[in-house]
Amino acid sequence: MNLVARDKKVIWHPLTQHQTAVLPVPMVRGKASYLYDENGKSYLDLVSSWWVNLHGHCQPDIAEAIYQQAMTLEHVIFTGYTHQPAVELAEKICEILPKELSRVFYSDNGSTSTEVALKMAYQYWRNQGDTKRKRFMAFEQGYHGETIGGMSLNRNQTYHTHFFDLMFPVDLFSYPATWIDDATALEKEDNVLKQIANYLEKYGDETVAIILEPLIQGPGGMNMCTPRFLQSLEKLIRSYGILIIYDEVMTGFGRTGEYFACLKANTVPDIICVSKGITGGFLPLAATICQEKIFEAFLGDSFGKAFTHSHSYTANPLGCAAGIASLELLVQSRKQRQLIEKIHHKNLLMLNEIPGVERTRYCGTIAAFDLSLGDYASTDSLRMQKKFIERGLLLRPLGSVIYFLPPYCITEAELTSAYEIVIEEIQGVLA
């Protein structure tokens, strides 16, 4: 029995309607920018396998770091104990973040890192005796994970309708999405800021925090905003003393060009959530990093003020070792990330000339544009995805949105060739 047949008997895949879905592609190995199926066919991974493979597949330095760590210490309880990889990784992450962000709380995935941030922010106020703050602010089309807390922050009509009754209320605001040559960007930003200002006049003293994906909303459609908007938003939120949470699960570790989107936008959140690329795609790991004032609010003589969130695999030494190796590679990748951005810019200008292609946009190593393909599971969207697979490209349209989020090891020739194939297929669909 082949691998796909065995899979069909025992596996339940994510984001999949198994009654109608095509059979999965059986991958057997990876190398740099490519994945290879059981027949030896190669696929250029243009989405970094759900945005985690910063440096490509089977990167030898990270693999070696994991091996060496596995021969030394594979895991240890992190309550009452510590270890060198966890401390070193935390130090290295804090070195490339704004200096105000100084305390690292480890977990194991992006959804959990945002859940931790929500609980951390909520208890921060309660530990200071302010129990009236119960409101959270977020943005429409945002995405913050699949926990109940994460789902509550965006109430996605496609993914989360079955769970609405379990969610807590969150106050949502329009997102001022923009793109190349968008003449309405400033007007949209002003309108959103006015909405938020009016809200804060009524509920500012009841609000715990605002959470957002800085510069780029991921699954919501690769929507992009300007650094100018984030700077104005930070100033407005700070005037009411409300906490700011940045969900950089996707945008962290160089995706926007800088190490983190907060650096590119020249803003400083109170709490930042990171995961995905933290280990270069090798192992699950996440962190929620906060300012010292947040940490200090949990200090006290009684255990009642402590933060009691925990995980069995908190600060797993193998994941931390992978993270250390990945960060060393990240420092070396700046020129390559700049090259990816230049290739995006050049090809988006060509895409802009194709009738039916709309809202071309890019930020660092991430590029996107819109087509008329319907929602995430529409026939046209799935057909386009199948076409890309046939041409040896691993691309997953977000409904009408085609996007590129390649590993940093991708070559100029590989990315340029991928754009040529995408343009050819799009012209065929839109003809």
C-alpha cells in the first residue's frame, strides 16, 4: 500500500474537506527551496511550508545543532529548572528587539503565544487592582490563531462559525489595507483612527489591550498597512494607557525586511508574540515577550499574583538549539532578503499591467496581489492551486489572493522563473 493510501486510512488533515479534497502530495524529502515527492518531482516552496522555513528545507547548520543538543539534553521541566539553550535563545532574541522588550515566556505554537499574551495582559491589570478592564480591541480580517481566545479576536466567518457561542466579545475595527499606487491610503488611515478615537472616549478605561498583526495581516488576505498608521495608532493607544500587543508570528524574523515589523515601523509594543520562523521550520516553538513593567506586575509574596500558564514542552532544549542556529543564519541573510524584495518589486510592476490583477503589494520578502477567484475554497482558487502544483510550484492562494513568501535561500533565478510561471497561468485564467 502506497503512502497516500495509508494516509487516507488514518490521517485527518487540517483545513481540509476530506469528502471533496484531492489526494495529498506525498513528500519524501526537502533541500533548500525545494520539496520532492515520492516520484522524484520537485516543487519550489514559495510559501515556506506555512511560513516557517526561513532558510529552506533541511538546512544543515540547524540540523547539526539539533543533533548535538539531542545528544546532550533533549528535555527538562522548565518550572524550577533552566538550561543553556533557553537562556541563550532568549538573550539573542532580546538583542534584536527594541530594548524595552526584555522578558521571554516560552510556549510551543503561534496560537498559544497569542493566548498567553491575552492572559498576560488581562492579569496585568487585575494584579494592580483594576478589575473593570475586560475589553479587547482587534482588527477585522485579523488572524491570531485557533485557540478560543485567538478565534475570539477575529471571528472568521469561514473557519470559526461553529464556535461563536464559545467566544468572548472583542471590539473590531476596520483595517486600512493599502497597496502600490493607492491614492486613498491616508484617508483610510484617518477614518480608522477616528473610529478608534471615538471608541476610546467611551471605553478607554475599560480596555485591556489592542492586538494586531503589524504591517501585514496574514491569513486574512496578506493585507498591508503603512508604518505611518502604526505610529499614529501607537500614539493614540498610549494616550489612554492601554497595552499594545503585536502578533509577529508571521512577520517576525526578517519577513518584513527588518528583524521584526515593530522595528520597520519604529514602534514598540508592550507584548510581542513570535513563532513560525523561530526555529527555521525545524521544530515547534513560540515565545511571548513583554516589557519589564508587565513582568514586575506579577511579582508578589503570594502565588496568587504569579502567571500560571504552562506547557509540558516549554523551552524545549531541541527547539531552543534550533532557534539559536536559525538566528545566526538570519543575521547573515540581510542581502538575500533585500534581493527577494527587489525581485518582488520588479515583477509586481509587470503584474500591475495585466487586466484583472489588482492591489499589488509587497513588504520585505512578502508579496501579494488579488484576482477574482472567490473565497478560500472556491473552485477557481482550488483549480489555480492545482495548476501551480502541476507546474512544480508550492503556492496556496488565500481565496482571491496570490502571495509569495519564499525561504531566504531562494535564488534570483528560482524566484524569477516562478513569477514567469505564475504570470503565464494567470493570463490563461483571466483570458
